[in-house]
Amino acid sequence: DLATNLVGQPLVRQQVMKGVREFLENPNPVKPLVMSFHGSTGTGKTYVSSMLIRYLFQRGLQSPYVHHFSPIVHFPHAEQIEQYKESLKRWIQGNLTNCGRSAFLFDEMDKMHPGLIDVIIPFLGPSWVVYGTNYRKAIFIFISNAGGEQINNVTLALWRARKDREEISLQDLEPAISKAMFESPQSGFWKSGIINEHLIDFVVPFLPLKHHHVKQCVVSELVQQGLEVRPGVVQEVADSIPYFPEEEKLFSSTGCKTVASRISFFF
């Protein structure tokens, strides 16, 4: 499904499949699986996390063992951070007691109050038991736009140096992402022990999408909506999306995020 439906993200397929397969095949993992998805809007971060959850849990995101946190919804007020820390710690502890295979998704980490996420550090490391709970089979996924700008800049610089987008490696991107995560006060990982203690197993970069990737998204969306795939419509929808940088118009500014809403103008 990743190979068929995830457009233009070879590094994501490689990292996610490797991480999830090795983790699930290990009957006694030494620590939970911790993955952090980074990239700009519309590149597939939420799509991939939803797909994973759909395959791993019978009821997908509706499963009682899947817990989804959004800073805007669950932690809106900076002055209540200590209260949030306590309730988040209790929530994770309680749910891991119910089911050691629980999954926890933290959306929009770039909007999370710095310092809040560090309360979950004891659950992410290689200890055997924390607060009387064995939690080594849990999955934690962080989703963030932090590092998106750096990923785009590196991808653009490599393109200008005539290195094909498909040749970009994790090593090309990881230092820039780590720096953006740890050093930006706008990031929920700002000066975080999660980074310092190397508790993230897989940092997964989502590359900016080119015009032909957007066309693939348009085709997929038309098929999904049961609409006729007309080449003229595919071209027009892809052309209507803004691209950057200004002179080359190489990468989609919104990824595939606005494709579905733009299609409605043509039908």
C-alpha cells in the first residue's frame, strides 16, 4: 500500500517498513518503537501514520488502544503546562497498563509547548519496567513540520548540484532535521531530553513534492472519488497549485494537501 499510494517518498517507505517490520517481528523488543515524521505540509506525514495505524489495529484510529494528541486540542494553554504533564503521564501509564501494544500519536509537534513532551521520556527508553508497567511493545509516532524548511533547502541545493531527488539519502538530511528539532524554540522538542538521550529510533524525512508527484495525487484522488480521470483535469489541477522557488517553480508549496478541494472546482 505504501508503494502504491504514497507518492514520491522513497526514504519514508524504506525507513517505516524497516522500523515497523523489525519491531513487530521481535518478541522481546528492548524499548518501544519511536518514530518522528518531518516535512512540510501535504507531503504525507499524517497519511502514513494513519495507514500504519489502520494496518496494525483492527479499528484503526478508532481503536481504544490508539491515542492521538493534538497540542491545539489537548494542550492549548501554556500556563497549564504542569497540569498537562501530570495528566499526560497518567494517561500513558494507565493505557499501557491496559494494553502494552498501545500506540501514541503526537501531531503538530512544532506547536507543542517546549518541555511538555519530556514528561514521557521514562516510557521511551530501554528500561524494563516504569511505574510498574511493562511498556516495551508500545509505538510512539511524532509528526512535525519542524525541519520541513531545512529538508526543502537541502533537496533544492542538491537538485541545483545535479543530484537527483531519488538519490537523496537519510545522511544528507538528518543533521539539518536534528538541528531544527533541538535548537528551534518553535519546536516541541526544543532542548528536549528525547533528542539528547537519542530515544528516537527513526527520524523520517518527507521530501517536497514535484509537479509529476502532484499529478499522481490528483489521479489517486479522482479514482478514490469515483470520478473520471481526464488528463486535462489532472494537468489543470496540478498547475493550479503554487510551486517554489519563484524562478524554477520546482516543488509544490502545499504538497498534495489541497488537491481534493481543488478537484471540486472541475466537477
